[in-house]
Amino acid sequence: MDKVYDFIRSITPAGFSPYHYVQFLALLVLGMLAFAFIARLIFGKKSTLNHAVSASIAILCIYVVNVVVYSTGAKLEAILSPLPFVTIAGDYLYIFNLLNAEFHTLCEKVLDMVILAFLMNLLDSWLPKGKKVLGWYFFRFMSVVLAICLQYVVNLLLGVLVPAGFAQYAPMILLIILMAALLLGALKLLVGGALAFIDPLLGILYTFFFSTVVGKQLSKAILTTAILSGLICLMNHIGISAVYIASAALAAYIPLLVIVLAMWYVVAHLL
């Protein structure tokens, strides 16, 4: 670990914290892989939780890709800015502080992530899986990129259609509605399970009529948002409030991108 720390220190400037970088990288890899393995072991490969873990890594991968591109000298604030939980100022990517945020702002940020995760999971379920590794990555990246574009359109429409006086409370109200819908979906799942226990035919009919595509994707979106929110809280807790993204730090982010890409394939395709 000391050799890794010294190597990163040698290739990065004073504005970069190798200690926090290595600490975060270790927690990210071990945490995500352990979580995905447990979800696979308990709930199976096609479970909602397993899809949520892979979706979380997919969105995280897009963040890392943007940071790498930005660090090459391409000033792409317009691309990074719509992503939830982050803002750019100068050579730093500032992480939103979930632990100390006001409730209204917290709801706004969380809702943005729910919308992005919902669109990404929905598109991912529609797009082909790809027969080979490159094809798999191509369609998975397409699902996230299209989701980011659609999220921008959705936010634009909300800004135009929602009245000015109502705009302040809209994120809070919409988030509460989404959570209520998720709880209702969980209740329907319990009812369906009870009916299946009483009479398998009733259970099949109930599941057919009430297990909608929207409900499934909403469940994945909420779980994906919960995982990423937990990751942001972890970063807040260990003191990572800003990420140095100047070109001088590019060498440190290339290995991170490779690791996240590999982890995405392992979790989403192999586990």
C-alpha cells in the first residue's frame, strides 16, 4: 500500500490527495463487489437488487469517464453539470454534502438521481445485451448516455411546466409520490405472494396484471439511488468533499477508469 501511495504521489500535484483516493478506491471496489456477490447469492442473478448494483456502477462509470475527459483539458462543464450530486468550479469537482443538506435541496438532488436511474434502467432493459464484450459495453454506455440526455429534457420540461411558486416544493412532492408508489409496489408484491400461497392461479393472474414495467424500473431506480446516495455519504464521512480534476491528475484517474469498467462488466454481466 505504501508503494501505491508513493507512486500516486509522484505522478500527481499538491492539490490531489492520494490517501483519500486509495481509501475511496479500496472501499468502492470491495464494497460494490461484496454487495453484488451477496445480492447474487441471496436473490439470484436477475434480481432487482442485482440490477440496481450494476446500474449504480454504470452511472458511477459515466462520472469517471467525464472526469477523465475533463482532465485531458476538454472543458466539458455542460456535460458534467447535469449529473446529480456534483458541481464544477475551476479545477475541482465538488461533491454534494448529503449529510448536512437542507431537506428541500436534498429532495431535489435525490429526485434528479431517481429520474436518471429510472431512465437508465428502463433503456437498459430495452437495448440489446450485446453478444461480445465490446458490443455489451457499447449498448450499456448508450443506455447511460441516452438517459443523461433524457434527464436533461425532463428537467427542462419540469422547469417550464411547473409553476414558479410550486417549483420550490415540486422535488419534495414528486419524491414523496415516488416513494409512495414504491411502497405500494412492495405491498402488491406481498399480496401477490400471499395469493400465490393460497392459490397459484390467483398469484399468476395478480402478478400478470400488477407487475408493470414502470413499477419494476421504479424499484430499481430507488435502490440505485439509495446505493449511490450511500456512496456519497461515505465520501462525505471520510472527508472527500472535492476531487481535483486538472490535467495534472489525469494519470491517477486512468487506473480508476479501468477498474470501474472491469467492475461494471463483472457485476452486470458475470455475477
